[in-house]
Amino acid sequence: MKKYGLLLLAALTLTIPLLAGVVSAAPSFPDANFQKTWERTDKILTERTNVGRGYVWGPESIFNGLEPYTEASNGQRTVQYFDKARMEVNNPGADRNDPNFVTSGLLVKELVLGRQQNGNNVGNFIQGNPSEVQVAGDPNTGGLNAGSPTYRSFRNLATFNNDNPVDPKLGQGVFQRIDKSGTVSTITSPDSIVILTAYESSTRHNIANVFVSYGNTQGQIWNGSSYVNGALFSPSATYVFGLPISDPYWVRSVVSGTEKDVLVQLFERRVLTYTPTNDASNKVEMGNVGQHYYRWRYQENIGLGGGGTVTPTTPVTTSPTTTTTPTPVPATDYSQFRAPYLKSGSIPQGGTNNVTNYVTGAPAINSSPAYDSSNKLAIVSTSGGGVVAIDTNNFSSPSQRWKFQPSGANFTSPVTLFNNIVYVGATDGKIYAIKETDGSQIWATTSLGGAITSAIALDSDSLYFVSNDGKLYARELATGNAKWQGQPGGVNFVYSPIIGPDGTLYVAGNDNRVYAFKKDGSQIPTSTWNLTALDAGVSANLAFGNGRLYVVTTNGTLYALNNNGTIQTQKTFSVGKGIYTTPAIVSVNGTNRVYVGSDDGKGYGVLADDVTNVQWTFVPAGGPFLRSSFAIVDGFVYFGAEDKNIYKVEAANSANSAVLATATEKFGTNSAIVNSGMVLIPAQNGTLHLVR
């Protein structure tokens, strides 16, 4: 940040002893200097809780290997992608003690320009399309964050060759907002503390004070043998961020299911965001540029020649020499219906002063809650006690904020929270839309003739659900008015629909098949989507990740279906007893896995690309079955068991497990959510348990 004229403080030499315990496993590295660079800032986050900052690179490697680069040795350079950025070694024969031996890719420039760079000269650029991925907020799954600006939105505001300069505005606030179309408007600043305090003369852009302060962050860093206090960004913040290529702008973006004001500024290598409503330690965050770039280069622009091939490699001290086809970016497992609430934070620890509960007074709870971290509000549907909103501002003594209980309605459908509105189905056959702030009704549908127990999938304008009459329904998000309903002859739909990343609706039938629909309600023909007959009835919600659909059956079989509905390489995983948990698809040490619990009393983690390959097994103490679907966050698996225990198990190593708390009743099919360092899971007797 020297170019920004900022004051960098000298590093202190206070040595801190290593704390006992492991938080999560570190990734593997193809180059020793990649490991050194990562460990400096991010190692501590895998070993300790409450560090007070987020990852600089990311907890896991998306992949590592070779990419073509004309000026690199043999025309290929070693790269490693993380959530936040890409590391590169252009010359493995250079001085490894040089702070610039490892560089960070100019990924943001490429995403905005739509221009893939495979060398220093213009002739090594491949022109594609700018990325349509949202720069801030939740993944745009099914259109949930569709209105938020993308990288393309900044094309006429960003500087690449002395274009789009901005005059100095030092001391002024930030009063401009950009929308998805790239249109800039003047607004009242959502946060008056944000002012412009630095100016980069080479790119001619102002920098917000919150990002200047972040660039000067001091904290615990790993020096190779111990933790010491020092500058987080070395040798400078410019080395990590690159130069600013835009001024900061406010955007409206959906964050953890709620639309918020977010300040966004683009730098050459990183995107920085500032969310005023976040906790103090998480107000400034780095965007997932590494993940976004990989998706753009190898999936969105694959027709342009993604630029080479990449393969996972074993850790070595020099560049790997083999390449194969790139592996898919790990997909956010939104299909668990818990993704908007799977927000990272400190790792829950349990124990004294970290466990509490709230008795709703309802006879039973048969679904998962939702949680709004901004308002510290947990919302859960109950059977016999209405929909209850629980204030967690006082963790040790949570209290009821409101209750919604229309006459004659019980609730076994899980709530869906989006943009400060609660959507939930009821046993009276209606869908209700409720204000999150006070629990008042916004609208209700007419009764559909069958209880609604399925979860509600929604996108930017519609909500989708299955009624106990066996039909798939689509309703207008804003009004609840009817759009369409679908039901192939002689087939009743079961469980909940999900929305794939391309907007396709998937829903299970009682004929042991999975059906696919377009958003307009038309069924996708069998020439495109194969109605593969499974070995038994579908027994839990479907899940989409790793580019495939994962389905479980009452026979205890896990299927991976390709994007045409056929079984992946005709391989299945079977435990002999029913699987009644929604599959969870996550990346573990750079490899995608699928996790399920079974009626044989065990939890399993298998390779997503080969479900017959078991990588992980865990057996809760109490048995006899495991029906609480897994929430997997920051490298740990969370669930409730029939022994009344709430478990936390490392996703990479099942031997590292802990009981966070013991509940007052069994959990059954109720599943945990994890948000901002807290586990929330209801027991079947109407009590919501909270663990931090």
C-alpha cells in the first residue's frame, strides 16, 4: 500500500505459543513457497478460533497444477486456486527468498474485461465474455441474488489503460451506487463513517477509508516457526490487492438471504467489500475472486479454450509436470435448503457458557430453523405452536420476538427466509408469507387441498413446492398468486423440489424416478432428461453439487445422476439400510465429497466423482440410526443424533470429533444450521438448541 501513501507500522516481535487443538486441516500445496505464503496469514485460522479476521486466501485449495503462460518455464506455470485468489510461480528457478517469487493473478481485470491472459503480450490474450458472476453477496443460485452487480457491470467504470479515471475526492463520503446494468446513481450514504482517504495516481481512483485501514491490518502471522504480531499483508497490501481499478461504490446485494447495502471496490487482484451490518471483525471481507475466476475460465468460457489443463497434484517443492482435464469448482451445496444460513464465523466450541436453549412451548418441531445474523433472529416452524421468531441478542437468555399462528394451521414445512420475508407451508394447504420484523402476514395462498410439508425453493420471482396432493406448484413470490402446477399422469411428487444452477427444477416422484421441469412449468422431455428407474423410493430431499444430482433411496442407495439423468458410470453406493438424510456436497482438501447419514447408524463421506469410494466414516455413540442431515461448514460436519448429542466432526478426519452439547430429546430428521459461529438445531420436543 506504499503507493497509496499509507503508514505501515513496524512489525512487533511478540511470540505467542501455539494453542492446543485443531480447527480444520490445511490444504496441500504443489510448491513449498505457496505453502509459506498461505501459512503466513491463514494457518492460524485452521488452528484457533476467534482470530478476529477472515481468510486472505481461503481454507481449502480449489485445485492446483499447470496453466499455459508463454513467458514461464516450458510455456507453463504452476498455479494454485483458492476461494479468494490464485497463486502463481512463473519462474521456479528464481530466488525463492525473493518476496515476489510467488505472485497473485490479476484475476479481477480478466473477469471485468472478459479477456483471458496467457502471456505478457497482446497476442497471448483470448477475448471472451465478461463474467456474469455477482461480485458480492450470496451465490446467485436460482436467481436469489440476480439484481446485484456482476463483474460485467463495472466494465465502463474500471481502469485498464488510462480509461475511466476519477478525480481526487479526498475527505468526501461515498454517495454513488451501481446497479447490475452498470448505471450509477447518487444516494445518501448508508454509512456516514465511510469516506475517501487515499488516492492512487497511476490508475486515478480514490480508496475508501475502511479499505485503507484493512490494508494496514496488524495481527498474528506465522513466521515459519512461531506466531508473531506483524503486518497482515506482505510485502505490501498492493502486492496482495493490486492497484485499485475502480472507485468504491455501494451496491444492493443479497447477503445470507437478506438484501443489504454493501460497499464494493475492485482492485487488480482482489475485490474488497464492506458490509455495515456485519460484526466488527467481518465488516471488511475479500470476495471469492479465485472461485469466480475458475468458474468463468473453465466453465463459462470453456468454448474459447479455457487456457490449458489443470490437475490436482501431490505436494512437491518444484512445479508438477503432468496435466489432465480441470476438475469442477466445488459448488455451494445450496440444495440442502440451508445455504443462505451457512455463514462462516468462529468455530463453535460448546461447553460452559456456550450452550443454551429455548423452549418454544410447542409439542414438536419437525424441521430446521432459519437464522438472520444481522437481526440475531432464529425462526422455526412448529407443530402445534405456530412459527416462532427467537431473539438471540442475549445468548444466555433467548426470548420470543413474535409468534405467527393462524387458526387451524400446523407447520412441519421448514421456513425459508429471503429478503426479510419468511415463507412457510402449513397443514391447512396454504403457503404463508410473513414479515420477519414483526410476524405479521403479508399474504396467504388459497388452500391447495393437501398439507404442505415440503421445503420451499425460490428464485427472484417465484416459489416452488410440493403439496401432499402430489403436485408441483409454482406461485408468484410477491403475491402468492398461482403460476402453474405440474403432475405427470399417475405420478405423485414427494419431498421438496430443488433448483439447479441453470434454473432447472428437479423433483422426485413416487415411481422411483426424478423429474426435471423448466421454470415455465413444462416438463423436460426424456430425450434430454432420462427418467432413470432407481432401486427404491426416494427417501430424502435431492441435492445438487459437483455438476450432478445426488439422490438417496429407502434401500440405502446413493445415486449420482449426470446432467442428462443417467447414473454416473453406473456406480452407486449402498449401505443396505435406508438413507433418510439430504446429501451434502463439499470440497475437502481439494476433492469433492458427498456426506450422508444412514439407518445403519453411521455417517459416510464418499467421493463425489465415484460414490463407491468411501473416504470417511463416523459412528455416533447412541445409534440406532442417523437421520439428521449434515451441515458442513468451515471443514466440520454438524448434526444431531438419536443419543441426544450434537456432534462436530472434522470432514477430513472423523477421528477428530466432539460432542458440543447434549439435548433434552432426540433430533430425528431435524437438521442443524450453522451461522456466524453458532449451531442451531431443534429437538423433536419443541426445544431449539444453540451452541457457539
